[in-house]
Amino acid sequence: MNARLILTLFSLATVACTTPRPIPDASPDVTLAPIDTGVTVDAALDGAFADQRTDDAPIADSGADSTTSDAATDVARADGATREAGAARCDSDAGLGDGGCVLCPVSSAGLLNQCTNNGCARFDNGRCGRLLPDGGLPPLP
Amino acid sequence: MSILVKLVVPLVLAAVAAPSVAGAQTVECESLPGRVYGLGGSAQRPFIARVASLLAASTPPMTVIHQAPGACNGINALINNTRMSGTASYWLADGTERQCTLPVTGQAVDFANMGNTAPNCPGVASLPPTIGDFGTSVTSWNVIVPLASSQQSISAEALYFVYGWGAQSQVAPWIDESALIRRDANSAAALFISLATGLPVDRQRGIDARTNGNTVTLVAGATNVNAAIGYVSGEVADANRARVRTLAYQHFGQRCGYWPDSSATALDKRGVRDGNYWLWSVNHYYARIDAAGVIENPRARAFIGYLTGTTPAPAPLDVLRAEITTGNIPRCAMNVWRDGDLGALYSLQPDEPCGCFFEFTATGRAPDSCVSCAGGARCPDAAPVCRRGFCEVL
């Protein structure tokens, strides 16, 4: 592992979950076509992925807030991320790779995976040895 | 269910749930002024205690007399006309909790309280038209561990295995069933863990703690700190942050686990308010209503009216502040909402947003984006309404 990669991983761990939260709206989610399928490591440093952090490692809150502000203007776009159709605040984002947080969440699943300033700690379901191969839950014994 | 069981079960559960109030003198409940009798869950006990003490200080005073044998015991008693008996808690104006003795013939229940809707309770197929359901603030449901636990988060899948498979779950370190603290099927906390994971509530393994408070006691006192785990309401978890710690929760399909707050130590409830945190519900109060939907009992009508905001609360009760300072979230501070127990999330623009006031009251500091208008300052166009000292959106 070279120094550049180590620096990259460190940076990802520190920026994870710090993408500003867009203000929720009430239109359907629309999946964006990938804008840049050749995302580089450098580009990834400009954004955040919820699944790119150390398992079970808590990520500190950035302290930012969007209670009354336009908080969605300085976010990075993710390949496969979703946004509200026609939402101007989502149109100036820059792209990242598959698995990114949802920029303009509307659906329940989108809200759960929205881009946010809130800290998080991923639980690795690989610790659940009884999960079925497809990730499903077996019946109780 | 036989009449004997209906009468005795709540009494036994109430006896188990009744807190020990050292040095307190027990009085007859009927001797207290402005009595209103409530029965239900222990999840909202800190809030009920706060409101009760403020109402005891009002003029004329109202005395809230409450038993907390479990969420569904309250609504079942209300529906079946089961009377409260034994002893119950009430609160003095200074916040002191005391016990009083209920009439030997029992006492009718004026209101029931719980965190879930009635149809999710055992024995309640649907809410009868004679019972009104009044939603108030929001509470989270928190998975808790001892302060010294090495764990930071848990997923829905892991919770299913831990509580459904017990020692055979293979989800270390939660594989000691004597350290798995659970509740029974009448508990709102247990119902929400089961609703979230798909685990039948009557199949949960572990030790039944009987109340939210006792869950904290058992988890905090566990000898194997890494194996211990339990679940309680957010306000009970918040009231016991010196004893237990809340895990981040990662729901099915979620890419990361989130806390009810923006971090493990914050008090802002951003995880719930923004929709990152799945485990939350509306606090429900129930009472008998007439054909017009009006609560029949005048004191229950006043009490629930204070909580829902339909009746002005008497000084010194400030319901919004009481909700916030006990770890609950008023609807006006929510950015998302849901219908029913753990229903799908959707965006919410409250009628009169109070996010800035909420964060200021909950954390002691308003976010930088909030503008104070306490001194009569003009609010900006983006948040033009001065509400409770802060410029908020319309």
C-alpha cells in the first residue's frame, strides 16, 4: 500500500458522512445516470460515501446545520445517487461512484441513505454468520 | 381472557413496575387535588413526571396519578374498563415522586399512554370508536449497551439474530442470554424492535426487565459489559446517559448506522428529525370520547389537550419545552414524518417550524444558521417568522 493510497483511505474515513444534507422535498426520486464512470481516487476525496468508512468506527459530527439554510448547494454528486426531478439545488453537483448517498431524498429508503452531516457507524453484516447467502434472514430455530 | 386475569395481571405488573420511593409517606390517591389517572408504558415516564410536577404547581393544581405496567396494559384496561389498583405514582411541584394508594374498589383509568398504535397490542384487534387516539411528540427507540461496551452500532439483521437466536446467534459479543435484556409483548419498546426486525415479539430471548427503567439498571449493571444489550425509549436513554450508551442503528438496506442524534454524544436529535434514524414513533395518549370525538372525562380532556396543544397549558407548564428537555421531539422540529408504527418516511414541512428553538433548548446552543429575533430584530426573508425567539420559515 503506497503512501498516496494510505492518505486517500484516511481522508475518506475523516470525510465520511459529512456531505451537507439537502432540504427534503416532496417529489419522487429520480435516478441519475452516471456522469463520470471513471471516478478517480482524487475525485472521491471531494465527497463522501456512507459505505466507505471503517466498520463500527463512529464518524464525528461536522457541526454543520441546515435548519433554515440552503444547505444542498455544496455537495458532491454520486454515480447512482438520486435527486428530485427539476430541483435546481441539485443541478450543480459533481459525481462520484456507485453506492453514494442520496442527494435529494424523497422515498423512505432515500431518506435513510441521504447525504448528511450526521455522524454514523457502519455495522458489518458479515458478523452475522447465520445470514443466508442472499443476505436474507433464516427462520427462527 | 378471564375477568380475574384482567383484574389481577395489571395489579401484579404495576407492583413490579412501581418504583421504590425511599422515605415517602403513602397517602390515599383520593385525597389529592385535581386527580387524573393514567395507565400505560414506562417509556414516557420522564416526560409524564415533568408535566405532572408542573401541573402540580399550576393554579388550581392538577395531580397526575400514573402506573406504568407496560404500554399495552394501559390501552387494554381502557378498552375493557379494567380498574387500576394498588399504589400509583404522583409528583409534587418540586418534581419529587410519591406513591399513593388507590381505592380498594379500584380506580377507573382516565387516559392510557404508549408509544405504539393500539392494533399492535396483544388483545386489541382495532381501536373501538369510543376510544380516541391523540398523537403528541416523537420518541426514538434506542438500543443500549453499558458505557464500557466496545460496540458502536448494530444492524436490523444483527438484532434479529441476537434476540431471536440468543446464545446461538453467532453475533458476538451478544451471545450471552443472561445479558440480553428484553421486554414482553405488552411493551412498546419490544414491539418496535420486533416490527423493525421482523422478529415475532413473543419469540424474543433474554431477561424480561419489565420496565424501561429496569432495562437501564440491568444493562448498566451487567458484569459482562460487551455482552449486555437492551432497548428503551429515547427519553429514558437520555435520562441515563451517565449509565448506558446508545448504539447507532443500521436498518435493512441502510449503508451506515445512525444515532438518534447527530453523534453518539449530541442532543440535537438530528438523526430522527432528518430521517437517518429508523426507530422512532409518535407518543400516543388514549381516552374515552363521545360521538363528537370529544374526550368525556374533563380532566383527561384538559390534560391531553395540553399535550396536543388544543388547550392552552396553565403556567408554569410549557409543553414544548417539557417535551424537548426530556428527550422528545415536537412535530414542529421534525423534517420527516411517517404514518403508523414504523411506516415509510416522507418529508415534512411542519405548519409552524421550530427547529431553531428545538436545538437551542435541547443543546443549549442554536446552530449557526439560526437567527435570533429575541430582541425584536427583523428576520431575513429566508426565515421571516419570529417564533419562540428565532427566525423560522413560514
